[in-house]
Amino acid sequence: MLHWLTSLVGADRAGQKAGSEKLPCFHCGDLVRRRRAVHAQFDGAERLLCCHGCAAILKTVEQMGMVQQYREQKRQAGVADDK
């Protein structure tokens, strides 16, 4: 019985959907499953984020007109910008 359950779980994991793929949050870098990611527009592109807190930070950065400073800080920190 245990072997049967183990094989079922293994088969389920092997067939995981693309939504369970983990991606880094655009803002903080924490890993988030694609299906649970928060989608937000920032600097003219859709970004995947781990939470609404990170989305609020990006919205505030845009509202304050600080996108260039934000991108420069990410560059200095060695974080790749996908734009």
C-alpha cells in the first residue's frame, strides 16, 4: 500500500503544471509560484511579484517619479533588470 501511495505522489510531482514553477519576485527576489504571483504593471511592463506589498512599493515608486532611481539601485545591487 505504501509503495502504491509513493508511486502516485511521484507521478503527480512528475506531471506538475507550469503554474507550480517558482520564479523570483521582480522587487524582492523571493521565490513565488507562477500561479500565486501578483501581476502588476511597472515601468511599462507586466511584472510578477510575490505579494501585494511588493506591488504597492512599485506603484509608489512610479507615483513618485522615481523609476530611474529604483532601476539604478537594482543595477548597483547586481540585480538583473528584465527590461
